[in-house]
Amino acid sequence: MNEWMQIYNPLDNIALSGIVAALPIITFLLCLTVFKLQGYISGLISIIVAAIIAMTVYDFPIQKVFGATTLGVLSAIWPVASIIITAIFLYKLTVKTGYFEIIKSSITSVTADQRIQVIIVAFAFGAFLEGAAGFGAPVAITAAILVGLGFKPLYAAGLCLLANIAGGAYGAMGIPVSSPALLTGLDALDVSAYTSVLMPILSIIIVFILIFAIDGFKGIRQTLPAILVSGGVFAGVQYLILNTIGPALVDIFAALASLIALIILLRFWQPKDIYRINKAEKVTPLEQKTNYSMTQIIFAWLPFILLTVFVTVLNLNPVKALFAAGGPLEKLIFFIQIPGLHNTVIQSAPVVEAQMTMAAIFKLDLFTNTTTAIALAGLLTMIIFKVSFKTYKDTAIETVKELWRPILTICSVLALSFICTYSGISATMGIALASTGSLFPLFSPVLGWLGVFLTGSVVNSGSLFAPLQAVTATQIGVDPAFLVAINVLGGDMAKMLSPQSIAVATAAVGLVGRESQLFKFTVKYSISFLIIVGLFSLFYSMIFM
């Protein structure tokens, strides 16, 4: 079978091995920031560096390098890239048909103040979409909407990536928490409860930072009631749901409660000065009335309503059971084994408790994926909006033309991720951090951060590092559920910075090729939040465990 055992300390010095293992990530960062190369070129160079290190330092066979690259590219195309394409296509349909003007009017009728519009669109609506769809769709859609509302593209993308922290740890449908909990034999409710100690506080802070990024301290003073109501209600509901029901519906409930509370507040209060990005636009609260009826507004929002309905239905347990093993439709889910890689790579302690082989299977779920839900929403939108075939074709071609470079970036990043995962490079970085002993809780979120930076997904980060977190937690006398929760939170802080997220955001606002600029906008926030999570993890583990 040509089995190969992973090596975790190839240089017989875990610190030095960890530094060498980090070289592919360092290469990517340097290419993107110092040399200002485009995302997909930076990714390709990083793949070459990772492959060379894997083959020369780790003795990873070349055929397995190709196998891991293939699995990474396939996983990038489906479901990640397919979700982005369908999400942007759905948004473009609303623009092409003219209904986006009604959507825009419905938002401005609530408030003409563009600082508060960011709270409505990027924070509340973004968290709602994260809970329902996830996988980059929330950032893509909300960033495009903000551009339509008049925000500069770079600003819109950066604000939406920042706002995505509030819901990113739990979307879609709580899988980022439930998946690593299941993988480590923990109760998902215990893991989500630990995240609730810090995440609601960060959610409120995020609203403050969004307003500060737009209009400084003056903006915070003028919109303080909106900040406290939207952020406070979101955080309160988030804490309650995480400690009672669990992570599955927390984003949806918290976002809806925040949005409703903010709309009620705005019926009785508006900022004294209405802020507009374009200072020449003079708008007073009395000029915010919309000329559209409620029926017209609901009709315009129909694509996103349908998206939510389809995603929810496809995630219902009875529907999932139809396609699960033993279900009547199980043959409609295709599992493609990667030759030469599947079940030939052996993991061992301390990454896992007992030796086990790594599966290398590409799952093609054409009927239960988020892509399918968005595509169905798009199809019904075309029928209901009476979109001509020419408009459909032109929109599809335009979308693909705009997204081909971001798709290449996503493919290169996930190929890099899978090479690092199967060769043991990622595990070496994790073990190097885990070797810090009693100080490990301080560095624990860095594992989650690295996992999401590599894969673009909090779910994949959990699959990569949750077992190591749980094993190390037991060794240092900390509750494993706590460190798995910290892995989730640390990963969430990297979502705004991961190459996959950057590629999605730049594509959504038409800034393809300017990834380095967006990276510079988000990096300071990502690192700052990561430090907060690390310090919280250390002090909480020292005081309460």
C-alpha cells in the first residue's frame, strides 16, 4: 500500500523544526506584503516551497505531494469556489434586474447614516448569512452591498472581513464548534459554553471598532446608542444561546435580535449628524422615506430570503438523513479516493492518541451543499424576476471572468494547506507550540489561527489541530473542551486575514490583484484580537483550572 509515517521533529530540535515548518507561511506573507505579488502567484510560490521542504526535510514522497495538491485543488473548487461564484452571481442578478435599488432604498429608509448602515449590513446581516450559509458567502454578499451603498471597495471589503469575526466562529450551522467537538469526543455544548466567556465581549468591541474605522471617536460618540443596542443585544443573545441550545443557531438568533432591536431604536432615535462617505451628500432624517411598498421591498430581498430557506432546509436532519450512509439517496453523494494518498499516511502521538491512517477523500455532494442552496435561490430568482436567458448568460460569464484569479488563489492556498497537513509540516508547528508546557494556553489560539490562515476555514482548523489541543490539555491539567474552544476562537481571528478570505473579499468588490492592500488593512486587527484571546486563555486557565 506504500504507507508512510509522518515525522514531527525531522531536525531533532522541535524549535528549529517548527521554524522550518513555518517557512511556507512566511514565504506567502512575504510575497503578498513585501513583494506585493498577486494572491495566486504568492500561493504558487508557497506551494513550491512547501513541496521542497516536505520532500527534502520530511521525506514525503513526491507522488503524495501531487496527491495532496490534487485533493486541495478539488476541495477549493467544491465547495469553496463554487459557493463564491453562486453567491456573487445571485447578487449580480439583483443588480442587473434593478431590484438592488429597492434593497438599497430599504436600508437607507431605516437610516441614511452610513456608519449605522455598516452595522446593519456588515455586522447583523453578515452574521445572519454566516449562520445560514458560511464559506465566504457572507463577506462576498455584504461587501458587494456596501459598495452598492457608496462605500469605497477596499473599505467595504475590510469592514465586512472585520465584522465577520462576530459570527465566524459558529457558521454555518455551528459546524466550526460541533465538528472538532465530535472529532475529540467532547460535548459541543461544553465547547460552545467556553467560547461564550469571551466571544460576546468581542462582539460588542467589534461594533465599536467598525464605527471607529469609519469615523473615529466622533463617530462612536454620535452613534453610541446604536452601538450599545446592536452590539449589546447581539452579545446577550449569543451568550444565552451558546449556554443553552448550542452553536447551531446562535448566529441566526443573535443577528435577527440585533437587527430588530436596532430597527426599533432607529424609529425613535437618529444621529444628530447624518454621516455620508460622500460629504457632498446632505441628507436629513426626514429625507429617509422610501417610495416602495413593503411588498416591493420583500420581493427585492427575495433572492436572499430564498437562499436562507434553501440552506436551512438542506441542513435539516431529516434531509441530511436521506443522503447519509444507509439513506435512500446515499448514492447521490460521491466519495472519490485520491490514489496513492488515501489511507497511506500514518499519524501518531502526540498529534493523535493512537496510530491511525489519514483518509484522503474528495466529497462531491451536489445535492446538499451550500452551493446547491444558492444555485436554487438563483434559479427561482430568475424565474420570479423573469430574467432573460441573455441576462443570465451575460451575468454568469461576467461573474466567472471576475473570479478566475481569486479562484486560483483559493486553489493554491488549499493545495498548500493539504501538502502541509499530509506531510506533517502543520503538525510540527503545532507540536512546537505545544512544547511550551504550562504556557501553552497562551499559544493555544495561535494553532487555531495558523489552521485558518492555511485553510481559510475554522472547521478545517479544528480538524487539523483540535486533537492536538485536547491531548495537550490533558497533559497540562486543563479541560480539553476549553482548549478546543480556544482553537475555535483563535481560528476565528484569522478569518479576516486568511488568503482565501482576502481572495473572496477582493473579488466581491472588484479589487482583484490588490490583495496586499486589503491584507494590510486587516492584519493589525487580526493580530490584536489574537493577542486578546491568548491572554484570556492563559489567565482563565490559571485562575479557573
